[in-house]
Amino acid sequence: MIPEITVCCIKWGDKYGPEYVNILASMVRRHVSAVPYEFVCFTDDPKGIDLCVRTEPMPYDGKGWWGKMGLYMNSLPGILTSRILYLDLDVVITGALDDLLRYPSDFAMARDWPTGTWCKRDRREHDGNSSVVLLRVGSAVRIWDRYVLAGQPTNANDGDQEWVNRTFPNLAGLLPERFVQSYKLHHLAGKNPPDCAVVMFHGKPKPPDCDGWVKEYWIDDHA
């Protein structure tokens, strides 16, 4: 069956092991029922990644999260579909993904969340979080072009999403909370899974550190 969309992730360096890729691919398989898709991992080291996951070289070999800037290139080598859903390796899939995969937007991100009392405004209504990015390939190439023009910065105190939000405010649509929520800031710890499709684990804890429903969902069926 010809894929309608590509679900992809990025594994760069050794912060996350191949088990994160394999578990993410397994969670996606369990939660897509009607949309033909292909799962692709962009990586600098495919060792240990399941053979059922197609691996491709990094479109942009930026350090850490900066490799995500390559998603905004005009084309992505190895990607056969016009649309992609990018997922960070540390998300947990908790509900059906079909509606998210067919969400009518050329460029949408998860809502960003306030991270402390220093935050002067509610960023949920303004800024995107690049843990989850729905994108028509080439539709946001202005981001990549401006990034190259700026000298492709990799400031350790900044991040790809901060750079995109600051340089192109309000360019990305914001995904509804029925699709993506924050484990910490929606207070999702406990026995019952949340009523959304994807849970972000920005900062700490990460999925392996959590109990309750997380242990039931963050597993590799092929392990």
C-alpha cells in the first residue's frame, strides 16, 4: 500500500539509545489503523534499530536538537510522501493517531508550555514545541533558508523551536490539546492514561523513569 504520510524521528548522538526508536515505532504501529504510513528514522548511527524501521542519513547533521532544522529543507532525501509527522524520541503515544495524521495543516506544531514563574505570558497561544511537528515537505522552506543565512547557529542555551518561534512568530499552526499534552504540566502522572494522542516529556522525567500508565504504553511489542 502506498504511504499517505511519513512518521519520522531523529536519533543523533548517544543521548537516546536505539530502544527509543524501536519503542516509538511500536507505539505508532499500535495506534494507526486507517492511514497508510511509513516510519523513518533519520540517524547518524542505525546500529540496534529494528529492521522494520527504515533508516536514512540526517538531512542536516546538526548537533542534538539542531538536526531538526533539516526538516524544513525544500526536500528530504529518502522521504517518499509529501507530508510528514515528526515525533521526538521521548514522546509516548497514548491514543489513535489517524486524525492527527490527516489534520488539515501544512505546518503545525505542538503547543509550547510555560516552564516556570519567569514566563511573562502564556506561550500556549503563541509558540510551538518541536516535539511534534506536522509538515508538508517544503512548505516552510523559508525557515531553513533564514537559518542558513544566519550561519546555522547551534547555541547550546537555545533550541530549534526557540529559534523558529523567535524568527518566524506565529508561522506554525498550533495543534489542539486533544492531540498533544504535557506529562508534567497537564499533571498526567497516575494509573489512568490521558485523553490525547501524544504526551510530551520535555525536561524530566523521561518515560523510563515513570510508573503508572506510562509503563503500559512505552513498550516495544517486538522486543
